[in-house]
Amino acid sequence: MGAVLAGSAACGTVEQLTAGKKLDEAFDKLAKEKTISFELDLDTDARTLKALDASMDPEPGEEMPTEAAELFSGAKVSVTVQSKKPIGESGEKDYVGMALKISTKDGDLTEYRVLGDYTYIRSDVNALGRAMGFPVPSVKDLPPEASGLKKVLDGQWVKINTKEMERTAAEMGADPGATPAPEPTLDARAQKQMLEALRKTVAREVDFKTAADKDGSEHITATAPFRTLITQFLGEIRPLAKSLPPGLELPTDEDLKDAPNAKATADFTLKNGELTEVSVDLAKLAENAKVKKLGLVVRMSEGQKPTAPAGATELNMDELLSGFGAAMMDDEAFLEDAA
């Protein structure tokens, strides 16, 4: 990514050259780390999310609930990734730990960690159910065979064998008797060509500016018209279409003609040469007068190695699925009795 941003130097101005070099060095530092932690924050409010939802003409009864809009507007996503190698040199098999947590001002909503052979999960199922508008069975009403599900509903840590979980997910999404398809991959040569195409596009279309802050940090802003940037980049990589994995198709220029072409701006904050925050203003791209505040903020922090939570109860997929099935049957019987 740093090399892509450094490509802005092709524009020839001193400011573009300086900004590209500084961003290049900041991303290079990140790429050398073996553990990276960051937080995603959607900088918006419930009214904006409701306006965005309404602009997509949802079917009657499918509108975003106010509770869900309030939940998502205040949510933060914390992510940690750990590898045996520097992140910039890592392939899929090099990653040894990952943690993701979604939280709000009222507490943690859900969290999972992948370490060793297991995936660890805990959730505030009741809070999620209220926000999304679906009923959650009461723990006391669950049948004995749903003991594993009771742990989940109680918000306790459970763990599931990762390979077993992946195998079950593949089987549930496949035709009977079919073998799971391999994960789509892009060969190294095609990846390099795509990176070069992106570098060329950024060099032509993105405008960089720099500014210092009072606390000693430095801000570098990158601005570009959204549709032009995407269309130009896709034009550069269309010759690589045959190298793409099966199922991945590039949108045509016709597909993109209605995409917003307002200028999107990303603000990079550097402290002592290290990237500490990236914020992107998305409000103009919404092309909706009611959307006043819509941004995405990524805050970097010191990498914290993921650890396995103590006391997690091990579940197998058959137990978990049978528990959900029993709970759903219990809910259906309750609704029939109520009718």
C-alpha cells in the first residue's frame, strides 16, 4: 500500500513527492510489524443511517429499525492480527492469531478469537436480538439437549474446532454430495500487476496535501473523484480479468455510470513518522441532503497478542446446531399456542 501512495510522486510537485514518501515510510513500518491492532469507528448518527436506508427504498416492513440504527451508529470494531512473519510478508498460513470485538457505549456486543485449533466466541445475544428485531429464546425454556446453546445465550465464552466449523459451513452451503470449492486466490504475478495498476491510477487521480497539527502530528489528505478513480483503476486491470479467480467478475463502465463522482477525502495522521489514524469522509458520496455526517475512522494502537479466554466451554457443531433447532421448534410451538 505504501508503494501505491508513493506513486503520487509521479505528479511532479514537491508536496506530492513529500506526502507520498512519508506515507510510504509509514506503511512500510506497519508492514514490518508481526502484530497489528486497530479500531474501526463509524462516525455517524442514527438519523443518518435511517436516511441512507430510506434512500435504498426498502420493502414495507424491511426498514432499518431505530434500535439497529442507534446500535450501529455507536459501534466500534476492534481488530488484532498476529503472524509468525512481518505482516507485509505473510501469507494465509503464517497467521497464528486473530481477534475481533464489536462494542458500544453500553458494553461488548460480540467477540471472537481464532487461536490454534479453536475459534472462541461470546455475544450479548439479547442486545443483538432487540436491535435486529428478532426474538431470542429464554435460557430457562430451552430443552436439555440445548445445553451448549444456553452457554451462548448467557454470554459465556464457548470454543469450537475451527476446521469443524469451516467444514460444516461449507456443507451447509453446498449441494448434497458436492465437495467444498477451494478458496479463490490470485497468483503473485497478477497481484503485482494489480498493485502497479493501482499505483498508476493513484498517481494520476489523487491530490495530496500536507498540514501540521498543534500536538506535533502531521496530516496528509488524499482527495479524488470517486467514480473516476474506480473507473480508471478497473480500466487498468481489465487485461487481468482472465487471471481472476472463478466467480470474481469486474463491473463494467455501464455498471459504474450511476456511482457518485463527488470527491472523497481520506485524512492520514502521522506521529513521529508512524501512522496513527485514517479517517474517510463519505457524506458526499451518499448524494443525499439528509446525510450530514458519515465517516469511517481507523485508529492504530500498539499490537496486543490475542490470548485464549479462560474457562471457555467446548462445543461441537452438531450440539450447537441441534440446540438451535430445538430452540426454533420451541419458539414455533409457542407462537402456535399464542395464536
